[in-house]
Amino acid sequence: MRRFVRLDERLEAVLALLDTDTHADIGSDHAKLPLRLIQTGRARRCIVIELNPGPLALARRNVARAGLADYIEIRAGDGFAPLHPAEADSASITGMGAGTIAVILRRAEVGVLPPTLVLQPNDNPAPIRVWAQQSGYHLTHERLIDGYWPYPVLRLLRHPGPDPAYSGLPHTAALRYGPHLLREAGPLLAARIRADVLRLTPLAAPGRTAQLELDAAQDALQVIGRRV
């Protein structure tokens, strides 16, 4: 019996948020996530998109070794450029900076972005949350995965109108820390918010960016304080 590809905890969290027909993994590197999607039946078909020659060759080798070349197509290219309009039902981008992910999303041509996106940035996801609000996507799920640092995982669904996830929360704090995460008030997020308050307090002064960030952290601390 063929053994499943092993994923780290952050990619397991991405996998758990996907159940789709055709999935595109952007900047896939080793293609482990698409391999597991096919092996577990969470996707019928996958498209791996990779820009760099080394990771592209690695993805091709891994797919061939798994005997899944009939189900996983490898394409060379930048971001969503190799995809056709309405070709994929979902897409993932993992292991990049949030700013880089937001740029990739902004550069996608109209009609190419699928209705479901699962994104795992390596830093603060605020640029992704801002993009989602500006681009007609609702934030439906968020998780923080403990690792070298806390890894955020976000699931976005295309939907018209204001995103109800932000209702009743201080907006800047929700963009910075995540509306669902603030409501859950988990220990990883609480530790991060408290660390931000300690770090920013001596730096804050009227007119400084640090003051705005401190205000958001203190608002977030009040939100989670009501829930713990």
C-alpha cells in the first residue's frame, strides 16, 4: 500500500481547510500538499505552479515517484499566470511573506482567482486581510499553528458585501490579529498580543507608527480579556 506523504503541522492545517475538485498550489516547492490532497481524496485534480527551476524539478520528481502524474499537473510560471480563468476551484499559497502573497493575489488576472483561497503566510497576515476586504473575499477560518514562530493559516471565500467576521470588533486590531482568532482568545495569540504591548510601550509616542500599533494591541488585549 502506498504511504501518504508526510506534512508538517502548518501544512496539515492547510490540508484540513481544503475539500475541492481542482486545486492550484502556487509556489508549491516540493508538491507535498498537492500529493496529500490527491492521496486523501480532498482533491480530484491538482495544478502545481512553481517559478524557480530547482523546486520545479523537485516537484516533478516527487509527483513521478508517487505515481500521481495523471492527477497532478506541473506548470512553470509566476503566481496565477499559468492558470486559465475558472480552471481551479481553490488555491493555496504557503510559506511566503504576507506582503508577497498579497502582491501575487493583486497581480492575478480577473476571473483566474478561484472562489476559495487557503493562505499560510510566515508573518503578520494583515496585508492579506486588507486585500480580502478590498477584493470581495470573506475570512471564514483562521488558525495559529505553533512552530518556529506562530504560523497563521487563513481560509478566504469569495462573497459579496462586508465581511461579518469583523463585526463588533475594533477594526485595526482585527486586521492585525485576526477577527476569528480574537474571538477564540487562544494562548498563542494572547502571548503574541502581550509581547507586542511590552515591545511597543517604550517606543510609542503621538504620531509614531509604534503608537498606532500599540493602540491596536491594547484594543486586542481588551477583546481577549473579555473572553478568557
